[in-house]
Amino acid sequence: MPDNPKLAVIGGSGLYELSGLKNQQVFDISTPFGKPSAPIIVGKVDQQPVAFLARHGIGHSISPSEINFRANIYALKTLGVERIISVSACGSLREDFAPRNIVIPDQLFDFTKGRRNSFFSDGIVSHISVDKPFCIDFSNILYSSLVETGAIVHKGGSFITIEGPRFSTQAESNVFRSWGMSIIGMTTAPEAFLAREAEMCYAVMAHVTDYDVWHVSEEPVTVEMVIEILEQNTEIARRAILNVVQNLPETRDCRCKNALADSLITNPNQIPPETRARLDLLVKKYLE
């Protein structure tokens, strides 16, 4: 086991490895919720251990709705990760969020259907607070780190997650705009909610690749468009992550680190032993 990587990067479409990661080790982890999308790579960035996980698997073989989000988050937790940067492609639902811009959203709307969105079931109930679904402190650090790169970065905005894997219809895109949504993607929910249940700080580096399909003067989104812009932004992401590592405080003062303290409602004596064992990594400190 390497030094505990307190920081992890989950790479989405177009970001399948983290360049500049030195002294790499590969961890093929099994969890009570199955296998994560890919082996987790742990290496050094500016002498600090950082973990990397390819959300869609090696070669982008996993569709958004097929991602084992619970295994991904749980596997990172087993390595000691405390903070997660999610690098995601997104479509813009606002004129001022242009392609090649980057957004650090502060709100999340879950429009997915049927995804496993909690670790808690089978005899244990947790009502986690997600009024602020992204860690405010960590999002501020990520925003400042991106500004240092010279990129055009927007702070704030509502990120709607759709089921996918198809892109939106024009009718859907216009409805999402009427709801006040800012950007659209396919993977941030339930990933952000599971990170909160695992008491991890979670922030999104959302790369705007297109105007979805609502913008009448722009071409509709295509896979080629998404990958082209993400490849162009790879160096920005790398430099921003280096800046995050250099600016990251040793301790966390946010509420993420104790998110479960007031959310567990089940009488500990009523929790089935097998359920308690499966969730020991998350709940042990509250049930002892």
C-alpha cells in the first residue's frame, strides 16, 4: 500500500489517464458492491500521492447507466481518499457558458432513473444532507486552481444529470433550460451523493464541449465534438490538478468529513450483521 492518497481524480469521457503521475502503482480492488470501473492508479504529483480512476473503464467500455458508482466510491474510500475531483464533459444550457469553458457547479439536479444511489439498504437507513451537493471549500480550491491556469472558468451553476447514453432531444434541452439548469451531463449523479455518504469532499471540473441541442446556430452535439474539446483541455486539467495539490490544506474543516453523524436513523441493534459488515468502512465510528 502506498502513502494514503488523500486526493483522487475520477476521469470521464476523454480523460482516461492522468499524465504526470509518477511512480505509479496499480490497485485491482474488490468491494462489497462489486468491482470498480477500472484498476485504480496511485502515483505522485509534486511528491503527493494521488489516485486516478477511469469512470468509464479501460477503453471507455462502460455506459453511464452501467457504471458501478458504489464500487468506484467505496474502492477510493478503502485507499484513504478524502477528496475527489470529478473531471466531466458537459453540454451548456446557457449562452454565456461557451464550449471550451470550464464550470465548477454548485448545484445538482438528478434526472436519472433507477440507478443505485445509496450505500444504505438491507436493514440500515441514512438520510444524508445534500442541500449543497458539492463541497464548498473544495470547489473554491478547484476554482482558484483553474483560474491560475488562465482558463475561462465559471463558478456556480446547476448541473443536471440525465440517464443517457443518448443525447437530449431539443424538447428536453429546452425544458431543462426553462428549469434554470446551467449544464448537462450523464454521471455526476449519483456519484456526488455517494461521495457525501462516504464523507468525502467532492467537486466537479466540468468541461463544456457543446451547446447541447437547444442552440439553433450551433451544430448539435456529437461524440467527435466532445472528444476533440476534452483532448484540448487535458493540459488545463493536468495543470489545475497540480495547483490543487499545492494548495490543498492538510485538514478538512467542512461538514463533509462528518456527513453521516446526524443521518443514520436505524437502531444499531436492528442492523443485520451482514449489512453492518458490508458498511463497516463507512459507519464503524458511529456504531461502536
